[in-house]
Amino acid sequence: MTTDATGPTDDPTTAGTDEAHQRPDGVDDLTVEALGNISEALEAVEIARGHLYTFHRLSGTADFTLGKGVDQLREAGHTQLADRFERELVGRNVLWGRWTFQIVEEYDDGYYAAFRELEKAARDALAEGRRHLYESELKEDRRTPGRPGHEYRP
């Protein structure tokens, strides 16, 4: 790799993907594509998990803000309404028997953990544990060698 005014550029004698993202010998196209789809599915699960944590945070914020509003209702003399909110909603389970932290823990320890473990097992068994082979080959196919901003690796 050489450097010009815009940064590193490819050295044509060493062009190609970095070793950590090269397809191991004997791994066929369909296997690479399958691992790519499994990886893409895991990325969707990661996003879903993030939304679950967002749900957890927003639900907790709502409960504490509701509590503040209930206290203000009581202070303003609306005791019966404040009592009803407190009795029926403040601290209530969001699902049967569960606050959101319990939902997050169950998801993390169950579906999420199983998905991560199986995705890694597939990579280990089929591609020497290498990640993002499909994307690496896609990058190599789509980039323009020798152009700034199209380097194959840092």
C-alpha cells in the first residue's frame, strides 16, 4: 500500500482481501452465501435487541414520570384520582408477571444467546471462524482498486 495526498492506496502486487476475511480453501459459494444470510439475520436480531432495551428504558422513564405526575395530582388535591393511578398503574407489570428488565433478561439468556452461539458454531465449523466472508467478497467485487476511498483494508 502506498500513500498519496488523500491517504493510502492499493499496492497492485498485494491487492485482495485481508486474510481474516478470505474464504478458506474448499468453502463453496453457497456456504459463503448461507453464512452471509445467517450473519444478516443476526444483525437484525441485534437491532431488535436494541429496540428491546429502548422499550425497557422508555417504560422505566414512563413509570417514574407517571409517579411524578401522580404526586402532583395528590398535591393539587386530586387524591382519589392520584390513588387510582398509583393503585392501578404505577409500578405495574408491563406483561404478566414481568417488568421490562425481566423481559430483557429472558430474551438475552434465551433466544439471543442461542442465536449468537449457533451463528458462531456455523462459522467455526464451515469457515474457520471467519466473519463477514460474503461482505468481504462483495466489497472486493464493488470497489475500484487503486482509487482513494476504495482501499481493500486499512
